[in-house]
Amino acid sequence: MEGGDEGVERVVEDSKDLQQQSKALDKLTDHVEDRQLDSSRVQEAMASIAASAEADRNAMRMREKELSAVKINLAEVEIIANELELDKKVAERTLREHKGDAVAAIRHLLR
């Protein structure tokens, strides 16, 4: 009978191994199934991204409008561009960003 008991123990151990392997496989497949995307969630995410991009564009337009309203002295733009060897557009933009304050603009450019 000893031989018969050994075969039963082996079947029980094999059965436990198969159960563990089955559980491990279920965990793997459950993980993959959880990661599948829901189309409505994708659409919501895309709409959110589009809304965010539109908000960024509107903020940039408002900033450009604000900067274009700043009064600057064109002679100061020339001086900054020539002395610091910059493009006039860069000098003008920096001067506008510093609300027409040439000293602040130059300090910023020299940093």
C-alpha cells in the first residue's frame, strides 16, 4: 500500500501546482483585460486634451494682445538690438515683456 499512497500524494501535489498555475494565469489575463480601453473614456480624454489646447491658445492670444498694447520707444529697441547684437524682434519682445522699462529688459537679456 505504500506505493499507492505515494501516487495519491503526487496527484495531490500536481493538482496544487496546477491550481497555482491556473491562478497565476488568471491574474495575468485579468490584468490585460483591466487595461483594455473604454471608447467613451478615450473620447473624454481627447476632448479634455482639445479643451486644454484651446485654452492654451487663447491664453497665448491674450498675452500677445497684452504685450502689443505696451508702449515702447523704438529708439530703445534700436539701442538694445545694436548694443547687445540681437535681432530687433527679440529686443522689442523683451522690452514689451518688461513694460517698456529698458533697464529691466537689458538686465534680463544680460543674465
